[in-house]
Amino acid sequence: MANEHASHRRPDPPDSQPRARSGPPSPAPLSDEHADGVVHGENETFVTAMSRSLPFVISMFFHLGIALIFAFVTLLVTQDRVEDLTPSGPVSIVPSERFRERHAEAPVEREAPTEVQANPHDRPVIPQEPSGGEGEVETIQIGGPGPQRPGEGGKGLTIGTGTGLGFFGTPAGDGGQPVQNVVYVVDCSGSMHDTFDVVVREIIVSIGRLDRTKSFHVLFFRSGEPLENPPKRLMPATAENKRDLVDFLQTVIPAGQTDAVPALRRGLQVAHGGKTGERSVVYFLTDGAFPDNGAVLRVLAEHNPRRDVIVHTFLFQYRAEHAVAIMQRIAQENGGAFKYVSLDE
């Protein structure tokens, strides 16, 4: 009976008995609140790192900007200084009050060019015998101080009583009233550089032939104001004044463009500044055409309206048809003569 009861007992349900599990226990899942805390901690770490490095980054960019500004300002200042030191125009050498004394102590030699000269008399030493009149004959040293007697050596030119007026073989007058005042208006632009010594020597020779009764003045033109022989007026053709002229001529350096208008205007004013009744001549020399021929003609019409100053013109070395035409016209309208001068002739 008991066995029958045992055989008829209902078995326990499978879920009613606990089962043992092997291995370590699984971690419990994180709650939403705990996950938000972890993310927030990571953000705080990143912000802290950025806040510590941000001042360094700002300082680096700040100093880099200052360095760039300093470099830019330095570049501008340097360029301004270079521009200030660059001449805007041709540099003129003007003799000081003690020029003659300094020149006598340290003379400057002018080397003679090797080109063929314009005429057989165009050379540093010009011995001339006086044709008449009174006055002692001396020799000017070119590049050295003091007068010398003829035959004592050295290079120079004869001064004192002259043998007549002329420039590159052109007489000063026109066959009428004798000329007392001679004004030279000569091109010294950059294009004259290679042949300028020939012209300078001819000026010295021409003035060296003037006697003491004559007066002279020399002007050079290029860009800007003309260069004038001190004291910028007609001077008697004495030995001392001729030596002073040689000093001045050795300071003139060809440069710049051909602008004859200011020098021609000034030369005509000086030519008209002689004593009442004296006649004047202008020797006008250039090596090419002018930028504005009309301006040159207007100056002549304004300052020599009665044509009482003779104007001889010279075209030197370069012969261009338009340059020949304007120089011929100037000479013809002002009672003078035109001449072309070439080193090859």
C-alpha cells in the first residue's frame, strides 16, 4: 500500500528546483544615471586640458602677430631711407667760397680723350702770340695752379692780349659793330659724356683769346637749373677770371636730359646786361634736338625781340635732320651762323 502510494506521487515541477551555475557572475548592467556620470567626467577632463593649454596658444599667436607687424614696419622704414638717399635728379657740383684755395692745394687733372679732335688747334696747349694791343701774355695751367710764362713747360693756354673772338672756327661778330661780350650756352646732358672734354677745351681756347677789353660768361644746360660760372654774370677777360673759369669747368659733369630753355633764357639775360652800347654774342651748342622746339623759339622771341644779340648755333657730333633744321632757324632768325661740328671731320 505504501509502495502503491509512492508510485502514484506526482513529481516536482522542473522550475521548482534551483540549479547551480558554473563560471563567474555576469556584471550588473549600468543604470542611465551612472552612464551620464561617466560621460560628464570625460568632458570635464577635456575642458580642463583645453583651459590649461589655451593661454599658451593665445600667447603664441599674439607674439607671432607682433613679430609680423614689427617686420612690416622695419621694411617700410628701410625702403623710405633708401628712397631718401636716392637723388631725384642730377647732382650739381657748385664751387664753395674757398674753392680756389682748395683747388690750388689739390688740383684735379682732366684727362684728354683719345678721339680725333675737331680742329688742329683743339689741344690743351695753345701758344698764341698777341696780334696787337697792350697786356702781358701768360699761360693758364689746366689742372694746375698759377700762371706761367710761354716756354716754361706745363700744359695750359695763352691768355692776356687775344687774337680775336671765335668758337669752333666761327667768328663772334657779323661784320658790323665789334662784339664786347661773349656768352657760351653749352649742352652738358648725359649724351655729351664721351665728347664733353673736347667742348670744354674749345671753350678754354676761345676765352683764352679774349683780351681784357672783352667780357664773358659760361652756362651749361641739362635737366633742371643751368650751371653758371661764378659769380653768374659777365666778367672781364682778365688772367685771374680765366683761371677761375678753368676751376669751374673741371666741376661740371654731363648728366640728365637736354633742357636748354632755362639756360638759354638766362644766357640772353646776361648778354643784355652789358654796358649801354656794347654788343653781345651767344654761342649756343647742343648735340641733338630739344624736347620742345617751340619753347626754345619762344624764349628767343621773348628775350631777344629786336635781335640785337647775335646767336651762333652749333650742332655737335650727331647730325639729325630735325636738329639741323631747328639750329639753322635759330641762327638765321637771330643774326648768327649755324655750324655742324664733328670729331670725324
